[in-house]
Amino acid sequence: MAGFNEVSFTYEPEAAAKSLKIKTDKGLNVLVADLGAGTSDFSVIRMNKGKFDSSDILSVCGINVAGDSFDYSLMKNFILPELGSRVKFKRPGSQIEHGISKKLLSQLCSPAIFSLINDKEISRYTEDALEFLEDEEDIRKVMNLENLFDSKLGFDLMKEVELSKIELSKFMEKELFYSRSGVRFGSKLSRLKFHESAQDPLDKIMDTIDEALLLAELKEMDIDQVLCTGGSVQNPQILKLINGKFGEEKVVLSKNQDDVVGGVE
């Protein structure tokens, strides 16, 4: 492979731990939290004088919940309502309410799937809705969705959502205003409401940390240091929960989000 004589694979949090320079004469139990875009991965490692080998890896585990999951929460609760996700309509002579299907709604919330949604499925929904809707505000929202897909703006909107998520890591409020090719809406975002809407992925991340400790047969007080790396480490609510669990004095926030790469030998 590319001229290498030997190729080996290293679990991401282990690679991050190798980049951590710890000067100590005693052994330390270190929890490495690699909080990325698509997954959150954790390792508990016994480090002796800042070094370790495979026998010192006490546990590894991970979950497919990370930065994208928080994009999902922003889309579902703050952006998609402006694209008609909560609009309901009835056909003449029927009392049955119709709207976006749960499957399509889930796809619209997902950064990984949004750009792959079949345009015909969107067209079927918007044409059906616009035929029977009477409220002007509801019509405007459904037209936003129609224009978004007609103009292939899904990826562009997702970039704006991700940027808003990053801004909410720095500020308590963020005004998202989007205006392109007939798609026009504004949404006032607050960090507090965003974190409330994202409680489920936060709980799953903390449950996975508990699993890593259980597999290592250790408790919170047995962990000497916590190394947090990866792009989602900027999320202040995740850091607040980790600090509360282990103590702020134990948590090391990586200055380099590429510690996973830097630790690969």
C-alpha cells in the first residue's frame, strides 16, 4: 500500500491520546473523548509516564451521535417549520389532516441525507399541499420548500445551519436570515432553546461515556484526566456536562482538533 512495508490501524481516541504529552512519574487513568461530526468515540487508557501500549487500553466504545445530530436538532426545531414542516391541510370533503411524512421529515433534518432526497417526492408533497392550502403564511412556507429543491439549495442551507450551530457555541443568540432564489425566512435562535431541543443526543453521548467507564471497571473518581478533542468539543453544553461529571480541573481541551491525526505513528 503506497510503498509502506507495514500498515496498522489505530482507534481514533487512542491516536489522540498519543499526541497528549503528559509528564508524570505515576500512572494515570485517562479518558479520551473524540467528539467528531458523525461519531463520538471514547477510550479509557492507563498511561505510564505519558506512554502506553495496547495492553494499557482499558476500554473503547463509540456512538453514531455527534455534530451532525445537533445540526439535525436545529433543522427540525428551528428551520424546517419555516419550510412548512408543521403545515397541515385537508382535502375537500375529508377531515383527515395531511402533512410531511415522518420519513421525509427525518430525511430533511439529516445533513448526510438531505442532498440525496428525491426531488419528485418533494414535488408530490408541495403540489398536493399548495392545491388545498388557503392560509397565506402556510403557502409561503411550502413555497420555500419547493423553491429550495427547485434551486438545489439543500447543501447551501445545511452549511448555513452548521455555521449557526458554531455561532451558538460562542454567543447566546443568533439570527439566521436566509434569502436565495425565492427561499426567504428568518429564525431567531437561542443557545438555551437549542440545547433543550438537543437533549436526546446529549444524553446518548453521556450514556456512552458511562459505558466506557463500565467496560474499564472504573468510576468517575478513578479518572485522573479527560482529553477532549474533535470539532464538536466546541459545544459548550457537552463541555459543561463533562466538567460536571469529572471536575473541570481534570478536563484538558485540545487546542488542535486534528490530534487524532497527529497521534498516528
